[in-house]
Amino acid sequence: MRNAGGNPRERRRQILEIAAQMFARKGYRGTSMRDIGEKAGVLGGSLYHHIKSKDALFVELHNGALDVAADRIAQAIAGKREPWDRLEAACEALLEIQLDPDSLTLPMMNDFREVPEPIRQELIDRRDRFEDMFRAMVDELPLPASFDRSLYRNLLLSLLNAAGDWYRPGRRTPREIGRQIAAIFRHE
């Protein structure tokens, strides 16, 4: 870790970066504040000068990951007028995030099964707000009246969020897979 030169904001940013990497690799339960402090070169009590608690740290990182993902998706769909074009661009952007091997966003967005219940509910509420952009896009689609739009959206997001479980680099790029998924959900 490089020296922050006494700049508390820079030091906190470095600690957050280390914590995000550790949560991404080891999950919530497998990461301790002591481990984060050791990796950051900060003594136990001093770490709490920068970070309130493990729960608060995980929530901050999770919300930051969702903010980054939401910004990337918003940029991808900006200027797209047709509902299907917007959905395709959103699928491509989310898959690029989900399938980036260096992404810290994926584990932060998807791994909160082990957090304490009150924190889990806070994370779910924040995730639901993130999904509102997909809710709005699906609501604009010219789908048959018999389609349950909530089920449609949940199936689409489940598929996109689980892509890391089955994706193997080489055959198709994340962008190509995103286009293909959008085409399938368009029934083409």
C-alpha cells in the first residue's frame, strides 16, 4: 500500500479499496476488520477512526457499487429512444460490469446473504431502488398484455446477475451476450 502522506481522505479511500477487494474475495463473513486493518497497515483502534463498523463499511461499499453500475447503465441508455434499444444497452452495460474479472462491483452487488438481517434489509431496499431503472425500461416495452412485467424483469435480472456463474471468456464478449439476451427477451 502506498503512503497516503497524512491525507485522511486519501487514507480512507485506500482503506475502502482494500476492504472492497477483501469483501470481493472472501465475502462478508470471511472478512474481518482486523484483516482489513492488517492489510491496510492500520492498527485495530486506528481503523475505527476511518470506519464506523464492518456493517457500515459493507453498506457503503455496496451502495457505491450500485451507484457506479447505475451511472454506467444510465450512460449506456442515454440518447436511446426506442424501448428495445434501451433494454439492449442496459443488458450490455450490466453484463460488462458483471463479467469484468477485476470488478469489485459484482461481489458488492450480489453477495449479502451472510450479513445481519437489519443490514440485509437495507441492502435489499437499495438494490430495489437500483432495479427501478429496469422496472421503468420493462414498463415501456411493447410486450403482450398477457406478460407479467414483474416476472419478466425478475427473470431478466436474475439471468444477467448470474452470468458470472456460467460465463467463460473466449466465445462471445459480454457485450455480444448482452445483445443476445436482449434479443431472446424480445422474442427474436
